[in-house]
Amino acid sequence: MSEGIAKSSGQLGEDYAVGLLEAKGYRILARNFHSRWGEIDIIALQGEYLIFAEVKTRRPGAMGDPFSAVTPAKRQKLMKTAACYWQQLQQAGGLHMPEGEIPCKNLQPRFDVIALWAKAAGGRLLVERAEHLENAMEGEGFYW
């Protein structure tokens, strides 16, 4: 599955990852959610799971694979930012979906990483390979 887009590799990766998750039946709730601690690329819903997804894209010649870019410091920032999103959900009384309400107590958090490898071709960036690692990190020290 290759897709050519003349955008930055980060934007390409996030757009590609959204399509990948939607094809798997995930419902995208938010993109680029910001807090004072950082940003979560994609927040999605799959059944009772509230997924906080980090997307990492690597071009040819980049050092390391995309998974190695999710360092312990990055994981801490993701968890703090997820806690901010969770707090907003609680204040709102849960998720308000067209088909009904989903209380926070019915949601299970999960942290996923989507790794993409891309190459340049004809002045465009093409995604060559994508890996979606579900439950990629534990929420150590993270309390809901």
C-alpha cells in the first residue's frame, strides 16, 4: 500500500496512519491533541479501547527505525498529555457519540505506535512499509 503525497514526512505519516486505523474500523476522535506537556498524534476509539497513537515516519538515510524514536522521555510526555485528554473527557461526562454516551468508566486506555518507512520517488514521498504496534507501551506511573 503506497501513497504519494508532497507533504512533510510527519504530515504524510499522520494522514497515512489515520487511513490505516480507519480501514481497521477505528473511529478517529482527535488529531494533534496538544497539552502543555506535548502532543498526541491520533486519539481513536476501538470498542472499549481509547487509543493514544504516536506516529513515527522515517525517510531513507534516517538514523534508527521509527520505533526507537519513542524514547522513555517521549512516553512520559504522551502519558501526561493523555491524562489531560482523559481529564477533559471526565469533565465532559464521557464521550458523546451519535449512537449514545460512553462513560469514562467503560473506556480502557491503550498506547499504540504506528511506524512508517517512506522513500523519495519522483520528488514525492512514498510509504513503503507500515507497522501498527498495539499496546506498545505500558502506562507505568499513569493513573486514570
